[in-house]
Amino acid sequence: MLVHQILKSKPSSGVQSVPASTKVAEVARLLAKNRIGTVVVSEEGKTADGILSERDIVRELAKSGGGCLDRSVGDYMTRKLVTCTPQSSTEDVLHLMTDGRFRHVPVIENGVMVGLISIGDVVKAQLSQLAMEKDALEGMIMGH
């Protein structure tokens, strides 16, 4: 299965993005309100300049205390992004996520961000594919 198939199946292809100047506290509220785990940092919403996850926020809270909530996202975002394309295989993306120990990957096509997939999206797609293969095999065995 390819990433573009996952993007088609998602209810919304919109990606939550914020400028690097956004306060961490504002991002924490946005994550909680939308029940999401990450935001892409982008000045215009079309390119991925960085990413900030709930894990990043919790890590910084533990390290430096509540004062980090008044700092800007640009101070804590991950700048070296791992991305994929719509043509990437879900298997390749799953390996990237597992090896890198992160849960979200921006999807980039011709330099423009076209989506964001989570490890949950990839697992759901893999399970769906396995269920279809199982049904097909059962049908062949049963002679249908």
C-alpha cells in the first residue's frame, strides 16, 4: 500500500501547522483541543520547516519547567525532518517511524506539504490490507 492511499482514506487531508513564533502553551492547547499528537511548523502552511510533538513538550517541561510554555515553538521544534512522498510504501514509512522512534511523518510532493500521516494511520492501513488478503485466501480455500 502507498501513502497516497492512506491520505485518501483520512477524513481530512488538512495539516495543523503553526508559525515558529507560536508560543508552546498555544500549541499544547491546539493539540489537546484537536486530539492530535503533533503540529508541523510552517510559516505559510505549505512547507514543513519543523515539527513539534506532545512528546517534545513533555520532555522540555520535565527538563526546564513550566517556563518553556512561554517560549516559541521555534526554540524546541525538530528541524531535521524525516519526510515521505505520496508514492512511498507504508512498509518503508513504518520502518522509518520505528527506527527513528517518532509517530508522525509529513508527506511532501514537489517541495509542498500535501499531508501528514501517523503511525496509527499506517497500522490501520496495514491491518486493512491484511484483512483483505485473509478474506481473499479464505475465499480461494472455500472455492468462492
